[in-house]
Amino acid sequence: MGPYKKHWFALIGVLIAMFSLLGYFGADVYRSAPPIPAQVASTDGQVLFGRDDILDGQTAWQSVGGMQLGSIWGHGAYQAPDWTADWLHRELTAWLDLAAQAAHGQSFAQLDTTAQGALQAQLRAEYRGNGVDAAQRLVVSPRRAQAMAATAAYYERLFAADPALRGTRQSYAMKEDTLPSAERRQDLTHFFFWTAWAAATERPGSAVTYTNNWPHEPLIGNAPSAENVVWSVASVVILLAGIGFLVWGWSFLRAYEAPLPTAPTHDPLTLSALTPSQRALGKYLFLVVALFVFQVFIGGFTAHYTVEGQHFYGIDVSQWFPYALTRTWHIQSALFWIATGFLAVGLFLAPVINGGKDPKFQKLGVDVLFWALVFVCVGSFIGNYLAIAQKLPPAWSFWLGHQGYEYVDLGRLWQILKWVGILLWLVLMLRGVLPALLSGERRAAPSSSAPLGGRAGRSLDLGANSSDGEDKNLLALLTASVGAIGLFYGAGLFYGERTSLTVMEYWRWWVVHLWVEGFFEVFATVALAFVFSSMGLVSRPMATTASLASASLFLLGGIPGTFHHLYFAGTTTPVMAVGAAFSALEVVPLIVLGHEAWDNWRLKTRAPWMDNLRWPLMCFVAVAFWNMLGAGVFGFMINPPISLYYVQGLNTTPVHAHAALFGVYGFLALGFTLLVLRYLRPQFVFSPVLMPTAFWGLNVGLVLMIATSLLPIGILQFHASVSEGLWYARSEAFLQQPLLQTLRWVRTFGDVVFIVGAVAMAWQVVWGLASRGAPATTLRTRTA
């Protein structure tokens, strides 16, 4: 540890304390998950359905796309309703009409306010107190059983091909006969009922429902709890305090920053020959841009479904490529190409760290991993198609087709194979890193190797595998981040097809939040620090200190901040408190990333040869900007419990998702891709037309998407959710208003600009990979 002992102890302390919190309250998630009743019956003795029927409905929901077709408890897609809120409101209004007819011989809407108020009081008392008994039986009144049956009949018609509801299916971007089996449609209604029951029934010993009074539903008094308001205020205070302490700390400590080292006359990374495994990485870069272009085009296609429902400019394509499928492919392809970009830069660095040479059979491993990625990607996409088309037997759908859970949609078999591929990457990385980490002697790359670009000269030791403590510390942190990436994806295997939705959400967010937003962030930070320090642009002590401090800051809020996704997923108030407090700390380092952007930007003037790395650096500057705006500002916009209570499942969420997933991780992956391309093809000159078009097209397109469509729609939905209820903000009546239709059409302008940028980026990478014959002197000239 050497001079970094306090930084290491801080990081280790953060990891121990934060994972203890995550584990302790994770056990509470298991204990407090809403019960699935063994039997649902009416007081007149009629058995309606049981636990297995509810779980069968959960698997039926998964098979049609799950969270890619509407949402449950606010998690999922945004075009169709939130089925929980929609079912609850429909059942409540059906109950009120039945009660009004029985008591007054009129519909509920025809009654005066006094009579309506009396019935609503009865409704609230019945629904909020309708829990399971000691035998895990849920007994409902005959009137509620009638209301449930009427609501179920509507959903059975909606998910079939009833001509009377064709217009509604178009509004919801559902294909005709979404779930052909009548038996499975009936099971689906049982699952929808259970999610709505948990949202309406008070947890024993509490004054709030199992979902902390979510969704907003005035008919039964679902409104933000006192704890919701308290912890929302606390999260804002914690955010301000965190930013304040960070600014004070940086202001006082920056005086002790070491001066920047003298930059070398030539790029050190070009002074050793490419190894066979590094030369094999070209196909990874091609896969990155191929999947990127596919993702962008399928995203535009999916966005168009929000205005035409089942058609693409008048052509009915929903029976083959429905919204649920194309949205699945859009998200999954993004995860695949971003992960591939990260894997590629890691595999490029492994031989660099190993003294400029490959471990035995490293190229074979790189090739096997590439084709494994292709196999899993193609196989999972085919499985998604077969599941949503209902062509797989029900027992196979979860394993080969579609898990139904956003971001981990791929079938369980493909998920396992993906993890095996990540573990193979981990092995390939460790084969290059561990010898350098464990060696006590400096090992330079062979001086006889031919340098990149044809220049003569001795190769440099970039592995930093000396006995010098400062070198070892940065390498040790890089090794730890690589190990975390390899291992933590396995958290997605801790739930199964019939696992409680609450427990599933806990583990799903280990993957989506902790693995992606936590450990990938640390890996990216450390990898960039390692690259820049190996280039001699920043000192190794500065890079090491900054990396350790950044890792502690990211993980301090990031690990327990996982709980901010679970406020209303059937968890208790302590989970909300921990999530609100620590997720506010997640935002702290993101708000002040302008300093990091400036540090990256000024590197381009450190040496003349840095002109060749201008566009990778520009991508890293964009990462800092979108981290601040997309992950920080837009993330905190939906983060406090009082905010998320009203906006969960609205278009404010994709504002954050687009700006953070692409703006941060997308630009990181593209920056890594351009960086690796720069060294695979050192003579290649970036186009002065394509690169500005790509970079600014992507940034401007993303801004237009958000500013002209997603954010305005989200704000209008927010107002509707506060004033009427979440059911209304996601309803056909609200979303099909002319103004909102126009705003969705306007998004086309941003989409087109973004697509142009994506195609330009892809063409630049493909052109670079195909280029081999430029003169070596090109590397020393100023490039665009």
C-alpha cells in the first residue's frame, strides 16, 4: 500500500460498510416481500384462484415481453399502461359502480358528492384492510370478486384479438392476439391482480401499503407517506452537504497535487509492437459499431411505434416485430456493444501490462471470446423473437426466450453463457495482469520488437510491474475492478422464473445498478488513469490517488444507493431511507465532473502527438458532461422518494436513461473503441468530416431527443400523475392527446440527427479498420 495506505483503508472500509448495509437490508427484502396468497376466495365460499395461478400469470407476463410491454410497479416500458396502476383503478371504479347500483340504483358518476364520499369511505376501508390471514388465504367480498372478474374480462379481451379493443392495442403498441392462449390470459389477470392488491393493501402493523402507498390513487387514499416526505427532504440536504464537503476538500487538497510530468516526445504506447491478441481486436471494434448502428436504427423504429402503435408509416409490421420485441433488442444491443467496447480496451491493455507480450494462447482466448459474444447475442435475439411470438413452449420461454425483466431480458441460458464469456474475459485479463502484479522485478518488452508505425526504438515497460509501490497500487486497483466486473454479473442468477417480484428486483438491480453503474464506472476511471499515466501525461502518484479516491466516492453512494430503485417494489421504510440517503451521495461526484472534463481536455495540449488522440479525448469529455447532466441532474430529478412516487414509470425516466446509459457508458465505449483503433491503425488519419459529424451529431441528437420530446412529455405526465393519479398519466386518454402525439412526432428530428452521427461514427471505425497502407509519417502529422 505504501503512501496510499489511507486511501486503501478508506476504500476497503467503504466496501465493507456499504455491502453490509446492502446485505442487511437485502435480508429484510426477503422477509418483507408482499405475500403471495395460497388461495384467493370470496366470503361466500367461492375459490377464485391460488398461488400457482398467480405465478403462472407471472410467467405468462414474462413470455409476452414483461417489462418491455407496459410496466409493473412502475418498472418497464412507457407506452402501454402500468398494469398495476391500471388494474387497480379499473377494479376500484368497477367496485364503486357495483356499490352505487346496489345502494342507489344509479352509476357512481350520477351520485351526488355526499353519496360518492360515503361509498369511497367504504371502498378505502375494504381495500386497504383486505390482507391475508394466518393460513395465507386472501378472502374478498362478493362485490370485490365481481369487480375483479369485470376487470379480468377486459384484460382477457385486450391481450386477445377482440376487434372492439383494436384501437386500444394500437394506442398501447400491442400486437393483435398478444397472448393467444385463453388459459394463460386468465393466469395473466391473476398476476396483475396480485400486483394491484399489494399496492392497495396495508402492510400489517403499518399505515402504508406493501408498495409504500404507490401508485398515487386518490380513490383509496394512496398518497405519499410521512416517511416519504421526510427522507426526500433528507436526501436534498445530504446532497447539498456532500457537494459542499467535496468542494471544500478539493479546494484545500489541490495545493498538494504533484506537478504534471514532462510529456515524452513520442507516444509511449506506439513504441512496442502489437501482439497477436491485440491485432485480433479489430473484429471487436467492428462488432461495437455494428451493434451500435443496429441499436440506433431499431430504437428509431421502436420510437415510431409510440405514434402509430402497430404500423411503420402505414405498414403493419407489429405481427412480426412488435414494440415489445424491438424495444428488447434496442436495450439488449446497447448492453452488448457497450460491454464489448469495455472488454476490448481491457484486452488491449492486458499485453501492455504484461511487458508488451501475450501470455501463451492469449490470441486463441481473444478469438474464442469474440465468437462466444456473437453466439450469445444472436442466440438471445432469436430467443426473444420466439418467446414474444409465442412459438416457444411455456416451460422453455424463460430459459431460451425472454425473462421479462428490463435490461436482463435475455433467456436464462443465454444469461449464463454471457456470464461464462465475462468470466473468460476475466481469465484473459488476469493472465496479463497478475504476472505484472506479482512480479518484483521490472520486465521490459523485448527491445528487438518492431514498434508501431515502423519506428525504431526500444519498447517501454508499460506494465508498471516494478517493485515501486505506486506502480503496484494502481495496477492492484485495476485488477480488483476487473475481478468485480467478472464476478458481479453473476448476481443476476440469484432469482428464478417464479421468484417473488420484490426479491427479483433486488437482484436485478445488483446487475443494472451495481454492476453497470458501480464497477464499470470504477474500471473505466482506473483504465483511463492507467493509460494516461503510462503515456507520461499524468504522474503515477496523481493517477493512483485520484483513482482510489474516485472509487471510494462512487461506491460510497453507489452500493447502498441500489435501494433507490426499490422504494415501491414491496419493500419497507428502512429500505427507502437507505436508498434515499445514499443515492443522494451518488450524485455528489457527478455534479463536479467539470474538473475532470477540463483535465481530460487539457491533455490534448501536453504533447504534439496527442493530436492523434483528440477524438477519443473528446468522447471522454462528453462522458464527464453527460455524467453531470444525465446521471447527476436528471438522475436526481427522479431520485427523491417524493419525486419518484409521482414520476416512476413516466417519460422522465427515459430522460435519465438515455442521457446516462448512452451519454456516459455509450461515449465511454466509443472513446475506448477510437482509442484502441488509434493504436491498431497508427497511420490512419481520422476524417475531418466524419468525426465532427459523428461527435456533434450524437451529442446534439441526444439533446434534441430529450429537450423537444422526452422531457416535455414527462413534465406533462408528472402534472397528470399529481393531479389525477398515475393510471391517468399512462392512460390511452392522456397519451393520445394531440399535443403529446405532436411531441412524439417532433422527436423524429433528434432521432435523425443522432442516427447521422451514429452512421458517421460507424463508418469512421470501419474505414479505419480497413486502412492499412498509409505512410508511417502520418502518425506525426496533425490529424482531425
